Amino acid sequence: MNKKQLALILGLGLVLVLGYLWSQVSSDNIQRQIKKMSLEEKVGQLVMVGVAGYEIDKRTQKLIETDHIGGIIFFKRNIKDLQQTLALVDSLHATNSVNKIPLFLAVDEEGGRVSRIPDESQQVPTSQELGEINSAELSYQVGRVLGARLKLYGLNMNFAPVLDINSNPDNPVIGDRSFGAEATIVSKLGIETMLGLQSQGIISVVKHFPGHGDTGVDSHIGLPAVNHDLERLRSFELVPFAAAVENKVDAIMIAHILLPQIDPDNPATFSRAIITDLLREEMGFTGVVITDDLTMGAIVNNFEIGAAAVNSINAGSDIVLVCHGYDQEEVVVRAIQEAVKTGVISQKRIDQSVYRILKLKEKYGL
């Protein structure tokens, strides 16, 4: 071994050691921060809400200042144009200045028919169209364009791309939101879109784990059931999500679907067998788990929303998403607080989620 090779090896070793030390310092800082947080502050980080209108109102102000909500999801009802949206984002940041932790500002911007940005913005191809072209480079560039657009509007998180495989032509909710009916295409193009979003500093939340592509019911209306066993899931529906985990995806959204052969009693949203045993332990996902909207028909028509939120966190979810209805949002916040106070949710379980959330916010410099 010559001197140049030795110097290269030593230099690489130093970089690895410094990286490890920095991660330990960061971890210690987050742990110290968590120890200083009140119960209300911790619970707030576990809830993301939708708000009404183009301007901040008293209810939104209370959710941020009193309930310490960790994130806001934007819909078309919140986005009139660029100037108005930036003003709303600025007012949310200003209101949140009483808290030490920044907000996730999220949106569903998939391209195609699921888009919240005003119509005058140039539309990108649907995922189905990208799948028909089957170009990794084009999918990456679409992710970059979507990311740049959201960054321009002051947002930092996107519930996209869809990693569901569109295997059921009668599926009423996925359709052209999917890259296609083949696991390999969905995996390849979905990962490239995710990486494109991340290149612009946007957190990509892939969805809808463990796969919404073979359902015959729209979970906005009812609770779909998929009668596949684990072997089928591992060989098909889970393939794109496994690729996302391998490529260091930051966050995954859990679907409101019932898989009777895995958990006959609980939808994936609050199934420990699916979130903790399958996604975390078997697949090795260490990032943030976010539920689909708890105000969708699959949940509110079958379960009490406060209990659903508590069960979801106990099953391993980090953030529960409550998109509609201030009263529903308040019910969820109070239910989680009470569950921690009475020991239904352990302090350790709450701290695990808060750690993952703060780590993600730190990673993206929010």
C-alpha cells in the first residue's frame, strides 16, 4: 500500500468517524429537547390538521398556540394564488413563533387530477402517463418540478408519490394516480419521483401502505378489504414500498384498508401487525409513519375518531392526519392527551414518535 492509498483510507475513516459523532450529538440534542417538552407539546407534534379558508382564524390560532399542532395540510380551500398562499404561510409561521418546533406544511400534489396548486400553474403528466413513457429521468424531473413548485409556495412536505400498483381495473380511487400495474415500473418511477422531490428540499411521503391498488371500495366513503396474505403482499404490493425503504424514504402514509388474513379486527391505520411488525420490524423502516385522513368514511363511519387516533399511535403511527372539522381535530388532540395521562399510551411510545418527527424536521432544516 502506497502513501496515497493510506492517506485516502485514513481520510475516509475520519469522515465516517466525524459523521457518527455528529449523529450522536444531534441525537443527544433531540433527546434533551424532548425531556423539556410538556405533554401538550408532545401530543401536538403527533397531530397534523386541515384548516379553513385563505387566512388564519382564531381556531387555527388556538390549534397552534394552545395545542401545539405539529403540522398543517393545505387544500384548494387554502390556496387561492401565490401571493395569498405566501401570506398564509407567513402568518402560520408567525403564529407558531411561540413554539420552539417548526411546522410541517403539507399538501397532496401528485400531478394530474390530485393537485391543490391553482389551475394557472402548468400541469405535469399523471403518474399513469409517466408509467406509459417509462422514463426514470422524466419521473425524476417531474419530482423536481413538483418540489420546486411547492417550495415556491412555502410548503415543505408532499403526500406523494403514490406507490400503489393499479392491479384492479375497477379500483375507484387509484387509477391514473398509479404509475401502472407492474411492481417494477411503480418501484422505479416512484423512487425517481421521490428523489426529485427531495432534491428540492421537499419531504416526500409515499403512499398508501401496504397497497391500495387492488381495492373495490373508495376509502373516502367506506372501508375496503383486501383478502391477500403476507406472501402475496411481499411478492407484489409491498415491492415498491420495500424499494422506498431501501432508498431511505423519510415518511410513509398508512392506508385505511382491512387485510383480514393479517389482522381481521383492525384496518392498517391502527394495526400493530401491519405498522410495527411488518413495516418497521420486517421491512426495517425507521422513518415517520403518517395516517391517511382520519375523517374519511372508512374511519368515521366505522369507528370513533378519538379512539381510532389513540389506537393508531399505539399500533406505531407517529402522526395522525385530521383534515376536516375543527371539532374532530379537538377530539383527537384531547383523546391522545387523556390516553397518555391514563397510561393507555405510554410515555415511551409518545417519545419514540416525537423523536422521529423532530429528527425529520431537523434533517430538512425547517
